[in-house]
Amino acid sequence: MSADDAADTQGISPADAGRLNEAKEKIAQELGKIIVGQQDVIEEILIGLFSQGHVLLEGVPGLAKTLMISTLAKTLDLSFSRIQFTPDLMPADVTGTEIMEEDRATGHRDFRFMQGPLFANIVLADEINRTPPKTQASLLEGMQERQVTVGRTRHPLPAPFFVLATQNPIEQEGTYPLPEAQQDRFMFKVYVEYPSFDDEFEVARRTTGVKVAEVQPVLTAEEIMRLQDLVRQVPVSDHVVRYALSLVRQTRVGSEGVPDFVDELVGWGAGPRAVQFLILGGKARALLEGRFHVSVEDIQKLAKPVLRHRMVVNFAAESDGVTSDEVIDRIVASTPTTEDELSRDARFQKIFAS
């Protein structure tokens, strides 16, 4: 840890760092009763939760994405709502609507707001790419502002508020790809991969028997909000911030100091929200591991889930089968990790001066 980090840790103690690490272990223990494997996915979901971000999960059907999210809600003792997105779903079906009510005693009529399923601590937007853009957009205000506006009235959403959306990558007919502006509202885009042989063996063994495991809640809403506040207090050195900036700014085609392969393969790059989420995610990851300072490794570990949906490869890259993850790997590999190397490299001097 650098001197800058040590000087900034006055507000965070090792005991504070241990609180989130202990919470992570308890949650993982409870999830492990139901969910087999998928440790990286679970960690990224927890980082998103404690960073007050939202997470988009992508994977083929049958990988327990919905089960993972509903089980997480049970371990956190939070209200949970599942919205099945379909082509005929309307915005009011998500946010709620005003209905006319009559007082039988006086005959007076008035509007009353009926809350939609968005009013829950954890909201599962299942198969979000199966509903038209108008309904997809009904999530935007809630995700960004933690409120819903119906008519002229604003209705605050419960705290904590966490949206987890799923989408299947293989179906095209009857789907509506999420616009880039809406994808940018998600802190992470997480790929859910097929399980290993051993994990799938355990899944088959567990799910074809009689015994059904029960999970116990380990954190209340109040405890989660305290841990979210704690994440914000984690110090981060100027060098780590510059490193995060260097990764994000290298995705922006045509800018000073951008590598040639980015100009050749990328259509457009990530905006400032990517830097914010890299740093916030790094803070949460540090605390989840029992540390109270952010490292370059934390930023590297989160580069793909933060950047993969914020940068778009061009037609040339698609035709060659190059993915955004491969471009991110090349950016990370070509970026110096130490402060001295970054400051001496002429290319990064251009990036920081632009």
C-alpha cells in the first residue's frame, strides 16, 4: 500500500473492512446451499449490490440465473419482485398506475397510486430484451433516480434498490436489443458461462433428489445500507484513479494516445460513467476481500464487466470474430501498472493531456 493510501485510511479500520468480508462469506455459504459454482458471477453481483449499481446478466437458458437472483434476495432478507418481460408488457405494468377510487361515505372520488412490481428492494427484470424499448425505458428513471414519476407525482423507491436483469444471447426473433444508453445504466454486464463438469455433476445430484435446502437471511436492509456507505469511504490513490482513466480513455476512437488496434476495431468507446463504476467497484471488491484500499488489480479484474457493454466493436472486428472482451484484454495488457511507467510513457502523457 502506498503512502497516499495509508494517509487516507483514517476513516476505514481493519474491523470495517472485515465487516463486508464477513458478510460476503455468510452470503456465499447460504448461496452455496442452492447454487453450485458461479463464484465469479456471485462476486460481481455482490460488488454491484454494495456499490449501489445494477447488473445485467447474459447467458443461455438453464444456467440458474433466475434462481441465483431469487436465492440472493432470500439471503439478504429483502423484498423481491420478478418481472417477466414479454412483448405485450406495458410501462404501467412495471412502474404502477393511478386508479380512480370513490369514498362510499362521501361520494368523493380521487386518484390513488397502485405500486407496480418495481417497488421492491431487489427487482429481477427477467428476459429484458423480450419487451419493446418503451417498456424497457420504464426502468430508466428508477435505476438512475431511485424514484418513479406518474402523472405529476414522484414516488420514491424503497432502499436499498437493486435491479438485476437477464437476457439470452441466442434468441433473435421476438427480441428487442437493449439500446446502448440503457445498457450504460447497468454497472456490470456479467456473462454466465456453462458450469464445469464437477459443478454440473453436483447440480444433477442435488436437483434430482428429495431433499430441498433452505437458506437463511444474513443481512437486513439497514445493514446493507450501512455497508454501502462504508464502500464509499474506502480510499483510492490518485495513481489508481489515473490507471482507471487510462483504461477507459483508450477505448475512445480517434482520441490522442489511443492504440492503433482500438482505432481499427472499435466503433465507439466508454463514457465517464465507466470510470466511476470502475472505482466504486474497486472499493467494494477491496472490502469484500478484507482490504481497505483499492489496488490496480481490482481495476483490472473489473475492466471486462464494466467496459464490455460500453464499447462497441465495428464491422471489421465483427467480421474477424473479435469481441469487446478481446479488445479489453489487449488494452489492459498494453497499459503500464506502476505510476512511474504511466507518467514516463509518451502515449499516456497524450491521453492525460487531452
